[in-house]
Amino acid sequence: MNIAGVVVEYNPLHNGHLYHLQKTKNQTHADLLVAVMSGPFLQRGEPALLSKWDRTRLALQAGVDLVIELPYQYATQKAEVFAWGAVALLHEIGATHLCFGSEAGTIAPFLNTLEILSEHQEDYNHWLKTYLADGNSYPKATALAFNTLGFNMESLVDLSQPNNILGFHYVEAVQRLQSSIKVETIQRIKAGYHDVEIADQQIASATAIRQALFQTEKAPTQLEGLTPPFTSRMLTTLKLQGRLRHWNDYYPYLKYRLLTDTRVQLQTIYEAEEGLENRLKQKAQDHENFHTFMSAIKTKRYTWTRLQRLCTHILTGTTKKDMLSGQTRERPKYIRLLGMSDTGQIYLNQQKKKLKLPLITHVSGTSIPGLALDIKAQECYQLVHNASDVHEYQRTPIRYDRPSDTFLNNN
Amino acid sequence: MNIAGVVVEYNPLHNGHLYHLQKTKNQTHADLLVAVMSGPFLQRGEPALLSKWDRTRLALQAGVDLVIELPYQYATQKAEVFAWGAVALLHEIGATHLCFGSEAGTIAPFLNTLEILSEHQEDYNHWLKTYLADGNSYPKATALAFNTLGFNMESLVDLSQPNNILGFHYVEAVQRLQSSIKVETIQRIKAGYHDVEIADQQIASATAIRQALFQTEKAPTQLEGLTPPFTSRMLTTLKLQGRLRHWNDYYPYLKYRLLTDTRVQLQTIYEAEEGLENRLKQKAQDHENFHTFMSAIKTKRYTWTRLQRLCTHILTGTTKKDMLSGQTRERPKYIRLLGMSDTGQIYLNQQKKKLKLPLITHVSGTSIPGLALDIKAQECYQLVHNASDVHEYQRTPIRYDRPSDTFLNNN
């Protein structure tokens, strides 16, 4: 039985994601699709547009059979930790394949790069540090380090591309876990990860779709060609209800915490380093919305993403003690099931007794530290536009009986 | 020169308060009226309806010459501490008289009660503790203790009346400070402190006025007969702008903090005792507005006021370390000037060099711990409906040139 894993955020799920699922299924001959998906807060340090429950619903409608939550401890971290947590979960749930989208589009450069790094790790680290100290960004420093070590970049993967970076860390994680998961990649088409313009009629980046959603009144209908109909329907409804989430909605809480917490308290927050927390505290007084606040705190030293992640941790009150260090490779302690198709449910029933980690279907009464953080993050997330949100303690996984004419079953 | 002091909250300033000022001026032959006024959060543990700056404006228009802020460290505490801080400030600013409204209406019972307590403090404390342990409220236990000691209640003040309690503590504070301030009292007329119905055409309690304001659309005009015209005008404008403050406006922040702070963090908050913080944390999950939340946490053991004060301290993140203990009698360390009439300004210019405490006219660049707490409380207060609020760091005292036909000057 082939079980293909994907790592996703679905913020929101669009035609590019459908293409990814379709290709994954075809390429791996998968009988089952498992998605590990970020919870309420995403890798770039921002609240998801839609709740994890709504995104689970979309994933199931798009053809995914099992949706597993990537815990906050991994989901809101840099690529290495994010990838490590996601791959470890796919390994635990029994995935046989992992397929990711990348700019590279073939797996060989990833494997070559990994091999070189395994052999030249120390030298590479030395040069990487040197180039980072020179003020280069992480991706840039990576490329420079390879050049200095004398490797031909053509056989290597370009680690200045965001999806290549993630992909590289997936491949690395599989190796480090000594997992038998077979890794494949497909070429991303037509939209760059960070593109903000909608250039193509059928596929656009999630970034561009989100920007369009918040900019124009008619956005969801305009976006119909770029997202599957079930996404458009959901976006239209939530936009009408004013329930699409944006950092701005959370800014009052962030500002409140920055104003009322002491410097000592803020220093306990994960990623609060080098007095950055003081700068945030000071600037919060003068700004009424997240974007102008961010522009005020941004310096060359810190990327927008790094600052957004810090803001996320301040918002959720996540301390250094709560989080995994960026260096360690601690494995997840639980599998939080968010949704399943009928096929997914059958698989889980067979697999249940073989799982090494507890399978969490409802969080009430459990007491796993990482899970407590997920619950707290979700409670924070639900503080805004929560008119019809069910409390996290009352949630059970979404069940989805797939109609026989579903998109993926036709392929 | 006679300088009469009053201790006020003006939430909002109404005809009863005008009557109090008029009587005070007549009875003490005052050349100058000084008001010590609570800042953004009040003695009953709630945000003021209007900002301290708007209330200062009303006080000046009503005839007050100097408005001094009662620091958060005193303003949000039980009667003893509240009264102590207020009287100590009046003493420092040079008040010769203090006049308060009370249910008793004459000063003799206050002095008698104080004399008895000075002599029988130990016995009284013993019986007070006993009756409190039996589950009686503080006022009730007080009355029972006097009875047990064999004193005729008729010559004593009834300490089950809220304004009598405050008055008693004013008298006590004057004695303890060995101040030469002469204390007088006037009978409160026509409205009980806690009355929620508007029974009289000209004087109603501030509680009743606030309730009417939040209940009916036309409230400010209906209330015109009960408040001076400058109050009605301000209430009308602020109501139209949706800028009247209510605990409900702050509840999202309170809930957010209860959800995201750990139990250990919450235990550091002032008045968080006996696991009360856990009860609050648990109930916050289920409630979307302050009143239903309060109803859910209320037990016989704790008064509504006690719980509201705890909520205020949680909201402002005020720790046990930040606050004065309820037992000590620490004196204020500064005089924060909020407003002055031309007469008030002349007095201050003469007096300035004689003052023992720093006179704070703007907070920027100062670093007094209690003052930092006042600033933080004001920043919290301004988190809602803050469209045209000036930042606390940019504020200077309100100056008011009194027109010659002002109400009090005609009397």
C-alpha cells in the first residue's frame, strides 16, 4: 500500500495545491494521501487566513485522506525545524512517500547537496558562518559557502529558493530519521512562492490570493478561476461574515501584551533576543496597525519573517522553555488528527495499534506539553471573528465521506 | 488661606457632586478647592466611564482649582488604602480642610468611633476576625464587633454604609499622619451610593446614571436634569462617538491574558490568592462578555468588587511586587497634576518650592515606580476607543481660565 505524504499550510488551498496533490497521487501511485498541516500560526509567523478546521475541510475536499496538525513547536520555526517535525510525523503515521513542490523540480540536486554537506559539514558551517557574519542572508550565505568549497552549483540545489530550502530539509530529515520514506519532488509551476501579482489565469501564489482578498470587495468571485469551487465558496462566505483572519486583527492583543508585560517577562519569550523585545515594546506605543508597526521595527539585521515569528510568540505568550531549540532534533510526542476521509478512517483503524505515538482525536483531559501549546495557540487564534467557532476542547476530527466523483478519484 | 480638599472619582460628575463642592466651599470658606481623583481604574475595580483627562475637565468646570491623580497603587484598593493615599496627597499639597459626603452627615460619630478603636484596637480586631471568619461581610462584621465590645452604636458611625466607611478612613488617615487638616462632612442627599434607579429629578447616583447611559439610546439628554450642562454635553458627544468606556470593552484583553498567561504568571498578580486565578482562567474560556464572566466566577466568599479589582490587576498586569500591601501605610512619592484653574496655578507657583514631593506635570523622562504603574494603567485604558486620545507621554496638565460667572463663584 502506497501512502503519500505532503506538508502543507493551505493558506488558502488553491489550484496550485490541487495540481500538487494530483501529481503526488499519480507519481507515487498512492492509495492514501496524508497531509501534515500547520495549525493556526504559520511558518512565516502569521495567523492563517482560515482556521485549521476550515483548512482541514478544504484539504479533505481536495482529496487528502488524513490531515495531521503540525504542532506549534515546529510549525512556527525556521525551515529545518518545520521540516523535521513534519517528516517525523509522516514517518510515524506510516507514509511510504513524500512529495514536495520545488523550484528545482528533480530530486537529484537535493540528494547531491545533502551528500556534500554530510561530508563537508564542518567546512561548510565555517564558511556559512563567515558569510552570515558578513551580513548576507541565510540563502545567499549558503550559496556562497558552496562556491567557496569548490562545488559546481549546477549539480546542486539552489538554496536561495524558498521551496528548495524546505525540500532540502525534508530530504535531510528523512535521512536523519533513517526512514524508508521515498522522497520525490515536482516542479512548481507558474507562480513564485512570494509572488504578489496574479499573473496567470489558473494558478497564483497563496500570497497573491490573500492580498487580492483583502484588497478588493469582489475578490472571492475574481479568484474563482484560481481556487477550486469549494475554496471560493468558503472564502466568499467568510469574507461576507468578516471572518477572514489577518495579523491586523491580532495587533491590539500584541500591542496590549507589549505595553503591559515587563522587559523581564518579554525576555522569557522564545526568539526574544538582543534587546529586540525592548524595541518592540517602545514602538508598540506609537502604532495602531500591524503593518506600520512592523515597518517601524524592521531593520536590516532581522528579516520580516523573523520579526513576525517573534510577534507570534509574544502574542501566544510562548516562552523559551515552551519551545524546542532550533538546534535539537526532538521528535513529536503525539499525532493530532484534524480530519479524515472514509479511506483515511479505514487506514487508521488498521494502523492504530501499530502507532508508537498517541493518536489525539480530542484534547480534553490530555496533558502533553506540546499539545498544551497547540491548544493555547488555537485559543489565541479564536479570540477574533469567533462568532461560530467551537471551543477546541469540544472538537473532534472532521469526517468526510468522499463522493465517488471527486477530483482526485477521477485521475 | 483656606484650601479645601475633596476625594473624588467623578464617574461621571453629576449634580450630587456639584452640591458637594458648593457645600464644601461654603462650609470651609475655601479660597481654593483641591480634588484628589482616581486615575483610569476606580476603587470598585472598573475602568472609568470617561478618561481621567475628560473627568479633569469636568472637575475644573465644576469649580475645582487643582486636580491631582490618586495613583493606581491607592486608587484600586480597599477603602483604608484608598483613603490613606488620598489624604496623604491632600496633606502634601497643603490642604487645610477635607470635606466628604457621608450617610452620617456629622463628624462627631466618626471621631468617637476612631477614639474607641484607638483604645480597643486589639479586642476589636479579635472580634472583627471572629465575625469575618463566621462568613460576615466586612461592614457587617465591623458593626457586630462594636456591639460585642459594648459600645452604643448610636454615638458611633454606621460602618455598613459605603461613604461612612470611606469617611472613617479619611478621619483615621488625618490622625495617623498627624496632619492639621480639619475634617468635615456633609450629609449625602437623595441618592444611595449603589442606587441603580433614578428616583429624583435632580440628583441620582453615578451608578444609576452610568446604567441609564448604557441602556437607552437617548440617555444623555434624559440625564440633562441630573448632571451639569458641561457633563451632558461631554456624555452626548462621547456616546455618539462610541467612546464611553465599559468593562465589556476591556474583556477581550482580560480573556486573552487569562488564556495565555500560565498559572504561575497569574499567581504573581496582586490579589491573586487561594487559587482564584485558576477559576478565572477556566471560566474565561466559556464567556464572551464581562458580566456573564463575572457571574460565573462570583461566589459567596468574594465580593463583586474584590473580583473586579483582581480583574483590573490582571488586565494591567500589576504584580504583588508592584503594589503596596494592604497593611502598610506607605506615603505617595509624587504629586501628579492633571489640571488647574488660574487660581490653582497661582497657588502652585507660590507653593512649589515648599512641596516635599516632586510635582509631576509631564511623565516623560521620570522614573518613579508608582508613576510607571499609572502610565501603564493609562496605556491599557487607552487601548479601546482611543481615536483622539493623546499619548500619556505627551500630556501636560489641563489649564482652565474660569469665567467669572461660574457656578461656584456665584455662591
